[in-house]
Amino acid sequence: MRTPGIFIFGMVLAPCGWILELTSTVAPAWRTINTIPGESSDLVIQQGLWDICRTFTSSRDIQCNQQDAQYFSAQIIPIARGLMLSSLILNVIAIGVASAGVRCWTEKPHWTVAGVGGLLMFVSGVLTIIPVAWYTHIMSSISSASADVRVGYCLVLGFIGGILEVLGGLVMSIGLCRRCSGQKRAERPRRGVSPPRRDTVPSVSSGSSSVPYYSKQSEVDFARAKRQRDSSLETSAAYKARPYDTDL
């Protein structure tokens, strides 16, 4: 049996969203700070959830493991760490549950298990979107001083990954709706439909035979009719062979 399209859609979007979330979590680019007062004009500071790096636009040198106690003490940082890690773990569990429900190697998928996996994917996507949206909203107020604060690529990847998981989870959750509607139709009594009428078929006894029975009288009648037909043919032939005056 072919795998339903909604399951294929969800099983493709979930791993893609997980990869984007992983990149967004570990990469130090949730925001970038440019034109810092008292620093070089080409200095760019990239701040993430776990690390801070210093880069320069005029060179490829990158200096990571920078310390900023004020930045890491902000309320959003530990909350975002916990939510992103929870989303990654939950998405792995969701993919495993959904894979067991899809069961493309068997004849029929398990709609309930696949639907539960879809719900877990949806929750995982929501757990990603919450810290990303919160961080974007208060990005300029996190110890930015008077510098130019810009959105980093990790926020973009986090948004895309969360949306992919939400869409994949919603589509796979249709399996639960189909399962529930199927049970309701099975439990709902049919009104106005009379039960099928059973017709009694007469039984055929073992002594009866399908071969037609010919009695002795039938054979006599058949022979008599044959003789009468032959005699009529002979009479007609003799009548036709008799000469007439017109023939002389």
C-alpha cells in the first residue's frame, strides 16, 4: 500500500525543521552589533545563546568565547536555551513516533500513532517559535548601549524551522481526525435502512440428478413421430414424381 501524501509531507518537513533549529541553537548569530562606540568601524560582534564572537569585515578573523556577563544574565537567554533544547529533543521523539505510525513497509499505516507524532511535531515547532519571536521583540533592549543592533541569521533559521515543524505537525494530525470520524461513523446507528431480506433457497436433495429422465413411452412417441414424418416425405416425393398431361 502506498504511503499517504500527508505522512510524506510531515516526514519531510520535520527533519528539515530539526536541522534548521539545531543550527539556530548552536550558532552564535542571534543578533549582530555594528558601529560600537570606541571600537573599530569594521568590528562586528555576533551574539548567540551559548557564545559570542568578534569578527571584522576587512578580514576573516573570528575570535569566539568572548565574555559578556551582562548579556548572558538577561532573562531571555536561559529561557531560550531551555525551550530550544526541549524543541530539539521533542522533535526527535516526534519523528520516531511518526515513523512507527506511518509504517510504509506494511500494508496499512497506523493513523492514531502517526497523528500523535504529528501533534508532537506541532508542539516542537511552537517551542521554537516562542523564544525566537520573544528574542526578536526585545533584541534592541538586551545590553545594546548605543550600537547598531541587527537581526542575525539564526533568528531567520529558527523561524523557518519552527514553521516547517508546525505545518508538518498540523498535516500529520489529520490522521487523528480521520480516526475519530471513522469511529463515530462506525458507532452511529443507521436510520431508515431496513436490514437485508434473506431469501430461502430450496435445498436440493442428494438423490436428485440434473440429467433429464427419458421414459419408455417417450422413446415410443419419438419413434412414431419419426415414422410419420418419413411417410409424409415419401408421399410428397411420389406425388411430385407422377407425370401430368402437361408434361407429355
